[in-house]
Amino acid sequence: MTPIFGRTAQFTALQEKVEAISTRQDTFKSRVDSHQSTLILVATASRRLLQSSKNFTAELRQLQEWRQNKTAKDVRLRRFMGRLQKSIKALAEMLAMDGCESKPCQHGGTCLPRFGKKYNCLCPPYRT
């Protein structure tokens, strides 16, 4: 009877070892599944981050182009403003000029100022 009991005990011990290995295997499978889920989340987050990086790069490029265009427009605007200021100054100087200041009309003529240094002389009625 001993040999059967001994074999039964060995079988039971072997069965317990198999169950322990099966439990460990289930634990490892669960961990692997958990790690796979984590990897999927990391991969998804990485793809989103990569897309965000691409979007950021595109927006940065657009801002740089806008800045270059704005700088060029600012330069053109400053040039235009400079020319406009010079023209206004020249116009103001011409308006301030008095062609009659030197009293160019002779023999009692009346000086009529015009634009700039120009003038017209209006002769008195006794002169033609």
C-alpha cells in the first residue's frame, strides 16, 4: 500500500506544482496584457504628440512667413511714409512762399501771389 500512497502523494505534489506554474503563467499573462495596454496607450500618446509637433512646426513656419511678410510690408510702409513726409514738407514750403514779397510789380501794379514763387501783376487802369 505504501507504493500507491507514495505515488499518490507524488502525483498530488506534481499536480500542485502544475497548478502553481499555471497560476504564475496566468499572472505573467495578466502582466503582459497590462503592459500591452500600456504600450498601446504610450503609442497612441506618442502619435498624438508627433502630430501636435507637426502642427506646431507648421504654425511656427506660418508665423515666420507672416513675420517676414510683415517686415517687408513695414519697410515699404516706412518708405512710403518718408516720401509722403517729404512731399508734405515741400508743399508746406511752397505754400509759405510769397511771390510778391520782393514787390516785383512796377509802375503801381498790384501783385497777386500764386502758388510758390509765382505771381501776377495787375496793372492800374491808367496803364495798359
